[in-house]
Amino acid sequence: MNALISDLRFAVRVLLKSPGFAVVAVLCLAIGIGANTTIFSVVNAVLLRPFPFADPDRIVAVHEIQPKNDVDRAGLSYLDYRDLGEQTRSFVQTAAYTGRSITFSGSDEPERVVGEAVSASLFPLLGVKPALGRHFRADEDQPGAPHVVLLSDEIWRRRFNADPAIVGKSLLINAASHTVVGVMPPRFQFPENALAWIPLIPIVHDEPRASRSLAVLARLKQGVSLEQGRAEVKGLVERLAVQNPDSHKAWSGNILPLREDFSGRNMRLIVLTMMGAVICVLLIACSNVANLLLARATVRQREIAVRAAFGAGRVRLLRQLLTESVVIGLLGGGLGIFFAVWGLRWLELSIPTDKQPPYWIQFTIDGPVLLFTLGIAIFTGLFFGLAPALQAMKSDLHETLKEGGRGAGGSVRRNRLRSTLVVVQVAFSLLLLIGASLFVRSFLKLQEEKGGLSTAHVMTMRFYMPAGRFEKDEDMTLKVQDVVRRLETIPGVEAVSASNNIPLGFGGDDGRILVEGTDFPQGEEPDVFYSATTPHLFQALDLKLTSGRTFTEAEGYGLSGVAVVNNLFAQKFWPGKDAVGRRFRLKDGKNTDWLRVIGVAPDFKNGNVNNKTIPAAYLPYAYGAARNTGLTIRTRFDPLQVVAPARRQIRAADPSLPVFDVKTLEQVRQAGYWEFRLFGGMFSVFGVIALFLAAIGLYGVLTYSVSQRVREIGVRVALGAQGGDVLRLVIRQGMILALAGIGAGLLLSFGATRVLASILFDTSPTDLVSFTAISALLAGIAAFASYLPARRALAVDPLESLRGE
């Protein structure tokens, strides 16, 4: 311990004697370690930190799958969920939940919040107890049971002022009186951002077996493996397929660990890709510091040789040199934590308020992250310090004097190692910059992608018709008709449409269809998207039908047996023919009457702009009346000006209807690709940092090389070399290193970027523009970084060089 303290004191004194070197080295490492700490905190939150549940490793998500149609994570119907609990032996408990809008009304302004309908077994399965009150009882999760509700801590504090006597009180929820039975713990918002929970079975008990609307969890029994549980679920669903071929043909079952299910493939890929990127940044930073130490080792050769001559053993010298590099690493780690705090803050501000991550993802600098930072600081100190220390250990006094006499500019081994480090820096920089370019190009293409629509002068919003007051589809249809007609009276409004889907947003349904005159194998009928809408949808979107007509007022609000389809739908099912007058019907919908096509609309994206355009059908609103109904309003002026009068008209139609998700259509479009803006920005930051560090590294190596070759350059000039010759000599040395790094980086990038294919938009992972432009940019910066030391070489005085020689 005394020796260690002595080494530390000496290391600090050595660094204080060279403050310029210390500052540059610590800053380089702080940038690399700070980036790693930032991204590791994200990795920790998404992939590593245990879920706040009891024994989460035993909890699995149950899915039905249909590999033939690439369906790998479908839900279960209520009947399938019931059979799962009754006919399997691998699980201690099963539980289910599904999203449910919840509207609080009464004395205050009505408020719609994200809620969930959950089975009574869900919270006991998770092992989470209410902070106040109790869970749902089994008898409360039955058809006809009295209405009850569980509140989140957030809604309890915000709307009910943290009333300690809230349990047992009645609240008006979805236009019906609900008794509060409990308040959940702070920050608990399962599954993601829910603020209230109601019993499940009263809502879903009469759904058909084909309705796969439930997310299902199960807890494996002790001693039962994941594969055993998976085999039993697979066998159950395949038995159901035999018993119910109409709804289950070609379907099977699967279970996934909770972590894998909740994080998702794309999220895991993105997070791990970011981690790989910051590791590259750290390696570049380490290469820079290693080069600094190699250059410094040349200066300290006499010191080391003399210490060895006075009896210092090689192990003792090696320990001292590594202690110095570890001190640099620890200082870089300390400063890197500050950078990481700033980086996490930037990350949080970059996520839209309505796109916040699930409650169980918290981006924090906690104990595991600090341990990671400490570990990586020590490791990097050893990593970048080992090679220079070993190189320094190979020198003795005689070798040092011999190399100094020759003026060779350091040993050949050191020069090769420094050059190798520069090549590595350039290669990793190229990889990061190409990755950033691919994300940025995807983002730019998404910015230009309008989804087939003109988004100017269009406002969207949603309102919710709570159960209790609106039990029947007819009641909802009448209220929607009233709201639409009131909105149409607002001055400056050109067209209004209500639908269960907002274009470029979310909503609508998908399901199997039957086409008149075409036979499909049972259970293999094609899937299409369909949306229920009032008249004037296409006027609100400023679209003209390619053929036929749209709904009349009478058709648009009734079960009128008509539909409008998009071009893709028409071409897929009636290629080369006029689709108008053809018939199809929904196989699994509430209404399976034949629908006659009366018009064909242009293709546009009903979901996010980064989704594909798919065959779509637009039906009269009565075919899909929805409590959560979206409004699309086209105006002659700034669409934001219609918000206040629209709220007044909806409140006049019914004061119990909450209005939410108020956005222009352009804001809806942009919300569909915010991830690309974030990931492109992060990758660009990493790429620019890497480029800067690589340029500094190349500049440093060439500057050092010039300083060591002063005598050689002076002799060359004295013998007649021109300024251009000296410039070319130095620049050629730098460009050889840069081009070697670019070549290695291109090979690395061609392999590494292929993993990004699934998360890019309309951009190839081997995009020629990105590869060519980034290579040219890096070569240009390398040439500039080489030119500056070359200019210094021109200032060499040949007389001074010859006198020294």
C-alpha cells in the first residue's frame, strides 16, 4: 500500500510538470468515457436493470404466432387466455391486460388518460402491492360486477390532491360510478404509462375467439424451463387450431422472456448499435492518448534508463508507468461523468413529451453506471498505457544514446505503433461517420416523405365517448354526426371528417377479407387495413378519387354496404379491371355484409410515414364506431386557430367529452419519425467527435514526426530540395496512413452497417453516396491535418540542421 501511495504521488507530480499533456489526455478520455457512460446508462435502463417486479426472470409473455404471414407477436383472445389458464401446467399464474382509455369527469374538466383493463391476477403475478387499499378481487373481475378502479400515484396526487381517504370513494369514470379500491405505488404505471386500471373480464368476456386483443403474461413454475413452457403453449394453440380452423388455422404459440418482449428487437438493436458506436469513440480516444504517451516516452527514455541503472527493476518501472496512465484514466472518468449528466439531459429533452419511454426505463447515473465508469476508466488507463510502457521498458541508456546520435526520430517500433494507432482511429471514424450518414439520410428522406398527403392547413384532434353514456354503436354514430356538423359551422373550416384512424398517426383496424369471385384457403384469407370514416375524409385531406365517388351523407353514417378502396387494394384484388362495383366483405368484423366498392382513392399512409403503404379500405363510420374518435379538419387559415372554437363546439355537443391529442397533421407526420432525428443526431455527434479525435491524432503524429526529422529535412533542403518537395514528403506520409485507415474502415463498414438495415428508411446499409462522400470528407480532413505539420517543416533552417549534424 505504501508503494502504491508513493506511485500515485509520483504520477500526480509528473502530470503537474506537463500540464498541457495532462489536459489534452484527460479531455480526450473524458469525451470517450462520457459518451460510454451516457449510452451505458441507456443500456442499463433498457436491457440490464431488473424490472420492479417479484422474480421477473420467471415471468414470460405469451403470444400467438403465424410464421407463414410473419406474425410473431400477436395477442390472445379472451377465450384462448381462459384455455391457457385451464389447460397448461407450466405456469403458477396467468394474467392479461389490454389498453383502455379512461375518462375522469364530474366537477372538474373531463380528462382522458391512458388506462388499462387488467385481470385480477395481474398485480399479484407481478408481486406489486398498492400503496393504499387493495388489488381487485376475483369476484370484481366478472361480468356484471360493481365498477371498481385502481388509481396511479400520479393521478391521485394531480387530480385528487393526494386525498388520503380516496379509497372507498366513488368517481365518475367513463360516465359510470366507480369505487376506488386502491392507489398504486409512486412511479408505477404498468405496462408503460397507464394512470388508472379497471377490471378486464367485464369488457372482453363476449369477444370472439378470433379477436387477439389481450397481452398475456405468465409466471413459470419453479423447475419448469422456458423451453418446456414454450412447448406447452405451442401445443395448446395448435390444438385450438384443429378445433377452430376458421380463426386459428396456421397459428401456433410462443413465449418470450419479459425483457425480450418488452424491449423489442429494434430497440435492442438500436441501443446495442449506439453502445458499439461509443466504444469506437473510446478506442479512438485511447489511441490518441497512447500516441501522446509514445511520443512522451521518447522524451523520458533517459529518465527511465537512468532509473534502471540505479537499480529499479522492470516490474517496478512498469508499475509506475501504468499507475500514471491509470491516474489519467480516473481523471478522465471523473470528468466524463459530468459530460454524461449533460448527455442524458440532452437525450431526455430530445424525446417528445408524448413519446416518453415506459415508466420502468429511467435514465440515471446510478450505482451500476458509476461502477461501469470506474471500471472503464481503470481499464482504459491500463489499455492505452500498456503499449507505451512496454515500449519504454525495451530501452536502455546505450540504445537511447545511439538513437539520439542518429537523429532517427525514435525507434522504428515506436513509429510503427504510432502509425498503426492512427490507422485504427481513421478506420473507426469512418465507420461512425458512415453510420451517422445512413441515419441522417433516412431522416432527411422522412422529412421529405409526406405519406401521399398535403399536411398544410389540417388540424387533428381526438375526443372520447365513455362507456355508460355511449353503449351502442348507434349512440356513438349519432354523437359523432352531431360533432362533425357543429365543427363544419366554424368560419374558415372547409371540410371535417371523423374516423377511428387519423392519417399518418394511429388507429383503424386490420383483418381478413373475402373477395367475391376469388377463393382463398380457409384461414389464409388476405389481411387489409380498414378504417371507418364519416363523409368528406378525402375533401379534408385534399385528395381527389381516381375513379368513382365517395360516401353521401346518408351512406357515411349508416350500414350502407358501400366502401372506398385505395389503388393498392384495387390492383391487388382486381388487377387490370375497374374496381368500382366489385364486392368484398370483412371475415371477422362485427358486420360481415358484402360491401360494394363505389370509389378508388389515391394511396396514402394511414400509419407513420416510415411504414409501408398497404391495401386499405374506407368504410362508413357505422362499421367501426369507436369511443376514441379522431377528427381531421381542413381550414383556410392557420390550423392552430381552429383549436379553441373546435373545443367549444365539442363541449357544446356534450360537456362530458374530453378532447386530447391536439396536433396539426404536420406535427402528426413529424411525430412518426422522431427516433430518426434522435438517433441521427446522436450518431452524428459521435461521428464528429471521432473525426475530430482522429484528425488531432494524425496531426499529432505528423507534428512529432517533423520535430524528430528536423535534421533530415534540413539536410534535404541544403542538398537542393524545394519547398514543394518537403510538403509532399510530409503530406504523403499522412495520406498513406489516412488512406490505409479509410480502406480498413470501408471493409469494416460494409459488414457492420448491414445490421442497421431493418431500422433505416429507404436507405441501403451499403449506400454508395454515404460511403463515397464520407471517405472523401475524411481524406480531405486528413490532407488538411497533414498540411499543417508540413508547413512547419518548411520553416526548418538548413544551417542550424547542418551545424547540429
